[in-house]
Amino acid sequence: MTAIHLIIHGRVQAVFYRDWMVSTARGLGIAGWVRNLPDDTVEAHLEGEPETVRAMIEAMHEGPSRAQVQRIEERKVPPEGLHGFARR
């Protein structure tokens, strides 16, 4: 089990990025959450098998069709034992 905290930069608010993340993460069986931040970035916490989390992060670089991801900051964190994936 691995856990990663992320900050996603670019055009990622008002483009259904969070909804896309919820759907994609649930489909992959990843636990965690996603939320908008006041500085127009998106923050997320992912927990799951390392290969699955890595696949999710790779997909996050594209996101939904209207998103324009410039960069993603990643930081490994301790797992919180979350179940399911939620939009905050």
C-alpha cells in the first residue's frame, strides 16, 4: 500500500477535473479524496497498490478533455487507511 499527496497545477478547476478524478479513481479501486484549493489548484490524496496509484497519476496528467495540466507536485505520505474515493 502506498499513499501520495498531490497538488495539480494548470487549468484544472471548472473543467470537471474533480469529477473525472472520482470516477477514474473508483474505477481503479484507489482510495482517497480530491478538492479545489483557493489558488486555483487541485489537491488530492491517493492510496492503493503502487502500480495502480502510478497509473492514476499518469492519467491525471491528461485528465478530462477541457483540462490543461501544467504540472503535478507529488509527496509520499503515510497511508490513512481510507476506503473509497470522495470529492471534498
